[in-house]
Amino acid sequence: MKQLQDKITQEGLVLGNNVLKVDSFLNHQMDPALMQAIGQEFVRRYAGERITKVLTIESSGIAPGLMTALELNVPLIFARKQKSLTLREDIIVEKVYSFTKQETNEVTVSKRFLSADDRVLIIDDFLANGEAASGLARIVEQVGASVAGFGIVIEKSFQPGRQMLLDAGYRVESLARIASLSNEGVTFVDETAE
Ligand code: G4P
Ligand code: NA
Ligand code: NA
């Protein structure tokens, strides 16, 4: 998605440890018009998939997730993260390990908002190791619902998340795919060469 790549090139900051800082439009300040265009692009790519719910995880997935859900005219659910949890019967729980933060969170969704006949599009802001993404897919599958696929705003293609999801049989649509991050800047995957 050209508009997004341009924004990353103009405003993204490469940090030393293979991290891209995009807090001027995605992770802190948010660009509503860009989020709307992102939602429309996910909907275009998943046209005909009969999606009934959009699922993301707090907090930075909510903006692109909401714009996608608005465009589809379906609800958005954001999974909640918590460090530990007293067991309750009305929630779906999956453990998600973060390599970046070196901690495990319990990710939860209320059983009231997902059912076996749902077809779910999973949206997230970043795809790196794929731990959050696969945790969200497990939540969907726990209730017997189906995953239509993943919609990722920024994929770090040099990390294993995309391939892990593809190997598990999921469809992955990433609007910006980053081949490398260096002092010289951001290099995108050449999708015409694939
Ligand atoms: P994984 O789920 O793909 O395995 O990723 P990981 O644990 O490494 O990511 C932990 C957090 O860091 C996630 O946000 C993820 O979106 C974010 N992240 C990963 N790589 C980058 C990067 O290069 N740049 C930025 N800006 N973020 C990155 P989170 O903890 O869920 O936070 P938030 O959604 O509340 O912002
Ligand atoms: Na994030
Ligand atoms: Na996220």
C-alpha cells in the first residue's frame, strides 16, 4: 500500500534493535485518514469472505481494527491483555509470549462476543514473531469459529511471524512488508519479484 509505505519512509524512525518507531501515526499519535484507508484496503483484499467479526488486541490494533470493522459494518472485538488472572468461566484465555518484552500475557476475550458461526478477520498493527497473532487465532478456534485471515498493517518480514502463519494454513495480508531496517532506513519487500 503506497500511501502507508510513503508514510513509513517519511516518518518512521529505525531504532537500533530492529525496531521501527511509528508513533507519529500508529502507536501514539494516530492518523485517522490513513487508518480509514487501511481499513478500506483490508476490506478490498478480503472481499467476498463473509466476515462477521473483526478481532484485534489492545492497544495499537484498535484503530486499524475499528476502521476495518466500520467498513465491513460488523463489530470489532479487542482482546485484553493481563499479567495474571483469577479464573472465570465466561472468558476465553490464551497465553501469549512477547519476545520483545520477554513476558507472557494472558490474552482474553469474553465468550459473549464470539460464537461457532463467526468468521473472523484478525487485525494487528505489527507482525513480528507472530505470537500475538497466533494467540488470537487460537482464541477464535477455541470457540469453533473460523479465521478468514490476518490483516497486518506493518509486517517485519525478516522475522518469522508471517511464515509461521502461512505454514499453519492462514491467509496473511500485510499492507507494508519490511525486508530490512538499517541506519540507511527502511527497505520494503519487492512484491513484484515474488
Ligand atoms: P509478536 O506478537 O509478533 O511475537 O511480537 P512481539 O511480542 O515481538 O511484539 C511485542 C509488541 O511490540 C507488540 O505491541 C508489537 O506490536 C510490537 N512490535 C513488534 N515489533 C515492533 C516494531 O518494530 N515497532 C513497533 N512500533 N512495535 C513493534 P504491544 O505490546 O501489543 O503494544 P501495543 O499494541 O499496545 O502498542
Ligand atoms: Na504495538
Ligand atoms: Na499490537
